[in-house]
Amino acid sequence: METNRDLLQVIQSVGLEYNSTSVIQQTLHENFMPFITQAEEWKQKASELVVTDISQVTEMKLAREARLALKEIRINADKKRVELKEDSLKYGKAVQGVYNFIEGKIKPIEKYLEEQEKFVEIQESKRKAELKAIRQEKLNPYMMFVPYGLDLGELSEEDFEKAYNGAKLQMEAKIEAQRKAEEDRIAKEKAESEERERIRIENEKLKAQAQANEKALAEQRAKAEAERKEIEEKAKKQKAEIEAKLKKEKDEKKRVEAELELVKKQNQAKKEPIVASKVGQKDMASQFLIKKLKNEIGRNNAENDYQAGYKQCLIEILNYVSVQTLEMEKNNILEAFNEGQEYEYQYHINSAPKFDSETYFVETYKGGEQ
């Protein structure tokens, strides 16, 4: 039989020579052949069980029974393996080999039957896996806002939509915030650029205004300097005129004083008795000078500082000349008055003098001041 040949090949593969009288071979054959036979039988039965619809409850139940029966065969074979492997290493290898052979035959059938048995669970797992993949792909753009550990395959459709919409809203809010931040940044940069341009233009205007002001100030300074020079020239000219006039007046005064001195000497030589005539001659030069000073003062309108200073100078000269001339002539006046009084007395014009010479001088030349 094919099963017997397979078993012999397994035994020989571990180094045991084929011998129909070999105890080991007989033992292995006797102990494991039943498991192999049973497995072959269930293999045939398993191939007949095909579940394609959830309504095949009977087939799924048979698949379970077959799987459990095969599992029991496998477990019993394993127990036998443990029991027989203790004899020797080679025997153990042979036993292990046989077991592996049996396992290799049974496990695929087991798996197949399990798939038939758990058709609903497997299909549900596939459905959930596919659903998870679909949901995962849908959520990929928003994963940073999906709660950690969320089982997308187990979520109800309502819960998934809540999670999806929440993550999407958070992502949209983030994108909107980024867009708004970018708009604000651009607006800020634009405002700063416009402000810099405004400041630049304002600085240009201020610079131009400063240059214009400096130019105007320079022109004003130049004009003021020209006016100052013109005033200085006028002042020099007026000063020269004043000095010339003062010199002329001084020379005139000297001339008058010389004439007065001459008249005085002449009067003293003549001994004229009339007081009014003698005093008039001595006072004539002073009165002439005073008159000229008053005329000059009257013509001066004091149109500027220099003319005002000149006028004040003339007034001081007038006061000085008036006082000094009067004081200078006082003795002559007193002497002339006394001579007149003596003359009147000698020629009996008046029997007695009305007042003395001092009283006459005060009342006549000082307006009655004592």
C-alpha cells in the first residue's frame, strides 16, 4: 500500500536499514500505522466537506467533529511518540520522523477543517480586516487627530463616522488656522513694507524741507549780513558826519569864545556904563551857539539808533554849553551890573539900587531860582 511505502521511507530516512524482521520497524509499524490509517480515512472525509455558505450548519458541525477526531489522533500519536522515543536516539528520531510525517498530513487537513468549521468567524475577520483597511485609508489624511489604539475594524459605523468627522474637523481647523496665520503674516509684512515706504517718503520730504529751510536760512543770514554791513556803513558815515559836525561846532565854539574874549577886552577898555549893552555883547556868542544847537536838534527826527544817539549828544552839548557859558559869564555879569548901578548913582538916574547883582543874575538868567 502507498501508506506503508511512505512509512518505510520515513523509517529509512533516519538511517534504519529495511528489515522485515526488525523489531524497531515492526514496532513503528504496529504503533503508528493505525494513526496513519485513521488520518487517511479522515482525509478522505475532510475532502468531501466544503462549506461555502453560512447556512451549511451541518457541514460545519461535521468539520468540527472531523477536526477534533484528527486532533485526537495527532495527540495519541504524539503520546505514542514520547513512549517509543525513549528506547534510543535513532528510534526516537524514527518516531519523531513518523510523527512529523503524520503531523504533516494531519495539520493541513486540520487547518482546512478549521476553516470550514470557523467559516463565519473567518469571514467576519476578513470583513473586519477589509473594513479596517478601508477606514484606515479614509483616515490616513487625519491620523494625527485619531485617538491612539482605536480598533477601526470593531467600531460601529456611527462611532467610526464620529471619529472620522471629528478628526476631519480638527484637520480643517488646523489648515484654516495655518491659512489664517499665513494671511496674517503676509498682511503684516505688507503693512510693515508700506510703513517703511511711508517713513522713507516722509524722511525724503523732511530732508527736502530741511534743505529748503537751510537754503532759506542761508539766504536770510546772507541778507542779514548784507543789511548789517549796510547799517555799519551808514553808521560809520553818520558817525563821521557827527564827528565832523561836532568838530565844526567845537571850532565854532572856540571862534565864538575868541570873539567873546575879544569883546570882553574891548568892553573892559571902554568901560561902558550900560549893563544891558555890556552883558549883551558878552552873551552874544553863547546865544549864537545855543541857537545853532537847538536848530540842529529840531531837524533831527531820530529815525534810527545812530540819529537818536546823535540827537541826545546834541542835547547834552546844549545843556553843557548853556550851563558852562552862564557860569563862565557870571562874574562878568555881576561886575557889569555893579558898574551900571554905580553909573546910575553918579548920574542920579536912580536914587538907590532896587536889588543887588546876585538877585539880578538869578532872576534874569536862572528864572528866579535861588
